[in-house]
Amino acid sequence: MEDYNTTPVANDYNESSIVHLEDMEHIRLRPGMYIGKLGDGSSHDDGIYVLIKEVIDNAIDEFTSGFGKRINIKIDFAERRVSIRDFGRGIPLGSIVDAVSKLNTGAKYDSKVFQKSVGLNGVGTKAVNALSSYFKVMAVRDGQSRFAEFSEGKLTNDSGIIPSNEENGTLVEFIPDNKLFGNFHFVNDYVEERVWNYAYLNKGLSLYFNDRRYYSKNGLLDLLEHNMDSEGLYPVVHIKDGDFECAFTHVNGQNSDYYYSFVNGQHTTEGGTHQSAFREAFARVARDFFKKDYEPAVFRQGLVCALCVRIQEPVFEAQTKTKLGSTHMAPNNADGTNDSPFLKTYVLDILKRHLDNYLHMNSATAEAMLQKINQNEKERKEIAGIKKVAREGAKKASLNNRKLRDCHVHYNTNHARRLESTIFITEGDSASGSITKSRDVETQAVFSLRGKTRNIMKINKADVYKNVELNLLHNALDIDETIENLRYNNVVIATDADVDGLHIRLLLITFFLRFYPELIRTGHVYILQTPLFRVRNKQKTHYCYTDEERINAIKSTPNAEITRFKGLGEISPDEFKNFIGKDIRLDPVLLHKDFDIKGVLSFYMGDNTPERREFIMNNLRVEDDESIVVA
């Protein structure tokens, strides 16, 4: 029984414990509440991209309100400076400082001004301001302008109202604060993907990213056609009705259904109530049309869909707005009632009308869809028995081999923490041992492979369940049914920097590309970079990831001892903490729009052994010297 009569420690809680933080101070102290996580730019959901998004969202809101058909976005990658200029109405000049520096200040609280806005909490640009070492905002309205400059959220310069010949609109420039984001960098592909999405969702809007124009004529139809990496089984079905739009088709070789889903232009990467409504409605309409009493997942397997809904005052699960929580098309009334349509009912009614009619009028599409659905059902039956046996085998293997050293934070915990969840996939006892001893048990898990996995090019999905190693891996990730169940935000491949290590890396990437391409497509897969060299003397130690870094470290370190790390197991756990902590270096595995998955997999994992070996040897960083002393 606990003792509740213990004497409290003196002065551990008094008036001095109560601290008041100004708006900007609170954002800097608790950035996760506002942008999810910090990061250094290696991950697509790192904070520096959220900062860009928050500013562009405001520009998009101007466009959707009928003001300004162009947005200019510039990034100076060397200076790490971002500039975003819209040509809307411009922030009212008298309120420009308050609008970017005081929480709960802005026009988004007035639904008459911004009917279906992305940002509703008056936080966006304030967070950008607070988390930037340099921040500038300028507004132009009817021949007058005003600009203000800040550092770490504190006002440093205010021009006052001055004459201007520029077009109306707002300019925001900022440099994220390296005190918070460390040695960050922008990945061009991440920014470009966001810009393309804005173009697809806002027909008639021209976005210029570093002077290149991004423009879409056909909205979500363009998005789907430009992003699909395999041919659709029938022409893309495009439905648009009021505040709802979708485009979809089925493809072969996809484990589940995959969505590009949006709310008011916001990319809801984690889905939400609108995506659930579509998934349920699609299966229901298809089941009724084809008169097939299959499980709902059978109708959706292989479905690729772009989906957008616009609703009033959407409710998201977090400030980063990646998952919709609204159940109605509009917020509750003042008395708590809600007479607006249920989101689920609204989507179902639209699909009942449009999809049912479309299938009746397009018999070739209906036939192709039915063939795919029947094929899905056949595969489900074939795999069902194998999965049952494999599940029992996975349980036994998990108990005996302990391949997974789990962490406390999973992808089904609260939003801010799950963004930090990471699983390292490594090979061999020594490497997994070093990472296991060095990791943060709260957020970092380790999965240990036993040697090389099978060549995935030569197996089918049923073989995945039969293979203990692969079965345990996809069970650990929990991606068997859908990627929405993914337990870890970051899936990190951690292999040695030698021929065997690179081969294992290719085998794992092939596994994901063949059976779970959406895992890579949504930016969850990374390669861990560990140092090749340690250059040290009694005063300092340098960890070098390239030959150039090694040469520079030697020049700045007299009497240096140089150690070449040939494998992860050679790095002591105490040292490994430096490489998987806040300074972790991750290379994202990216899929470009013109990426030929079949062609690439055929090259890397096909029968062209000599060409593949030459590629591995030419792309491997190898040094012979293990320990050298330089005077």
C-alpha cells in the first residue's frame, strides 16, 4: 500500500514555480505543439517544411477567396532562406505586426472572410516567426506598404506605412533558426511535391518555385496520372460534385488501397474521417453494383485514389493538420446541434449517384473493375490459409529469436510523439547489439535480420508469409493490411558500408518497392549514414562521413589518430549514441515522378549479375587504412 503521508520536499512547488511565457517564447519552448517535430530536413514531415506550408497556406486561402492567381516561392539552398510572395489582398497594414507575432490574432476566426480555410487557429505565421532566426513580413495594399522584421520572434525593425508601386499582396521571408533545427537542409523534392499538390488542388493558380511554373488544368485527375507508377486497369474515374472531388483507378501489384487525400487543400497524409467515409462508401457502392458479398477490403485492394473535400472550419487532430477529425460538413451550432450533412452521408450520396451511373454507362470500365475485384477475392482465399500458419510461426519465432527490440512510442500514440518513432532494420548480432545498447528506448526500436533476405524479385506475396524473416519484418511494421497501421514513422535501414551491406540494403528496398511501395512513396524509408572515419587527438574528436570530411579533419587536428570503421559492430555503443541521437544523418529513399519501378528492380535484383556488381563496387566508399597516426 502506498504511503500518502510522506513529508513533501520543501520549496519544491511555490510562486516561483509559476512561469508566464509570452506567445513567441511559448512556441520556441514547445515547438512540437505547433509544427509536430523539429528535424533537420531529412524527413518530409520535418518542421522546416511545416514552416513553408504554413506560409503558403495563407497565400492559398487568398486565392480560394478570389484574390491573386500567382504565388512565387523561392528557396536559396545555400543561405537556407525562404521567400513566399502572394498577390492577394495583403495583410491590413495597421495589424501587420500583431498578425505575425500575437497568438489568437487574425482573420481566420471570421468564417465570413475565410469560408473554407486551411488555417483556423491564428497560429501559422506566428510559429514561423518564432522559430526563425530571421523573419520578414511585408504587405502591400492600394499604393501603400509596410514591412516588419523579427529575430526569434522579437521585433527588430518596423518600416511604418510607406508609399509603394508594387502589386497588392503579402511577402514573407524567413530563415529557420539553426539553434532549434541544427545543421538543417532543404530537400528540393519534398518542397516540389508540396508545390505540385497545391497546383493540383487549385485549378487556375500558377505557382512559381525558383522560377519554374507549376500549374494544373485537370486537378486531381492530373495528380493521379502524374503520380501513378504503374498503369491503371481502366481509365481514371474523375468525380466532382460541389465540395467533393475524387479520381481513382485500380492497379495490379498493390497490397492495399492508397490515397492522396486533402481537406481544404491541406494534404492529410494520415487520412481521417473523409478518407474513411470514401473507403466505406466505395466498397458499399461497388458491392451493390456488382452484387458480390465480399469483404470491403477486397473491393479496395489495388485502388489508387486522389480525394479532396472542402468543409467549413475543419477539425484536425493536431496543429500540423495531417488527420481530419470532423464528422460534419460544418461546425456545430451555438446550441451544440448540427444541421449540416454528416461527412459520411455526404460522400456516400455522391458516390451512389456518380459511380453507379458511371459504371452503368461505361461497361468496359465496369468489366475491368469486376475482374480486379474477383482476382482480389481469389488471392485473399489463397493467402488466408498461408497467413494463418505464418502467424503462428511468427509468434514462435518472435519468442525464440527476439528479432524485435521494441520501443515505448508507437505510431498509434499521440501525434507529436509518434512522429519521433523509429525502427532500425539492421543485420547481424554485433550491429544490432550496438544500436540496441545506444538507442533511446522511448522512441527507437531495432529489428535484427539474420544475414541476407531472399531475392524478392523471385518470390510472390504468398512466399512473404512463408519466409520467417520477411514475415516477422512486415508483422513488426504492422503493414500487412494497410500502411495506415504503420507502427513507426521512420523506417531506417542500417547496414555496413561494404558490399554485403549495400546488397542487404538493396534487398530491403526491393522488398518495400515490390510489396509495399506506398511505404517509400509516403516518405517513411531512410538509409542511416554512419561515419567512415574517426579522426582524434587528446583535445578533440571528429567523426567523418566522407573522404573530404576526413581530409579537413586531419588538417585541423595535429597528431591525429585515424580509425576506419568497417562495420556498425565496430563502433562502441557509447560512440553510437552520437550517430542515432539528435545529430542523426538520414538519407531519404525517394520516388521521383518518372521513376520506373519495374525497370529499376530488374536492374538491381534481376539476372544481370555482372552489371549489378559493377554498380555496387563503383558506389561503395572503401578505405584500406584502419589506424594511422599523422604528425
